[in-house]
Amino acid sequence: MKTFKQRLVYLRKTKHYSQQYVSDYTKLSQSNYCKYEKGRVEPSLSFIEKIIKLYDVDANWLIKGIGDIPYSEEETNNSNSDQRTLSTRIEKLEKKIEGLIKE
């Protein structure tokens, strides 16, 4: 990945985050966040710091592409598995709440 925008998209897709989720986290509108992914806007230091924190990645890799690509295939699969587990738990809780409301 040669560019910042490619690394930014890679991180988001690897973690299965929506653009809306990342824009909410970074406190940007989705359209402004999208400009970063398309390379239309140079990232501010504040934005870079938020992305580093969100994805727990090395600044050198994020900014310059120096170092190992974060997230192995195993980590990516675990993230997807964690997301499925969380979705299942949410569905069960929603059903319990519906049952309580009906009573």
C-alpha cells in the first residue's frame, strides 16, 4: 500500500467498520471522512492521532507505509468472529427486552 488513503481504507475494511462508524469516532461528517479515503484532503495531526488510537497502529506505517502491515489473517478472522458473537448477543438481548415490554 503506497498511499495514506490506501492504508486508511485497508484498516477500515479489515476491521469491518463502516465509514459512518469511523467518521463518528473521528468526529467528522461522513462526507469529510470520505475525502480522506479518496485522498482529496491532507490528514491533520489530530485526525492521524485518532486513527492511530482507533486501530492501534504504528504511526510510521500509517503515515509513510514503513514497517509491517498490521493485522494478520488470523486477527482479521477473529475480528469478524467477534463481530458475529456480538451481533448474536445483541439479538438475544433485544428478544429479552421485547419479552419484558410485552409483560
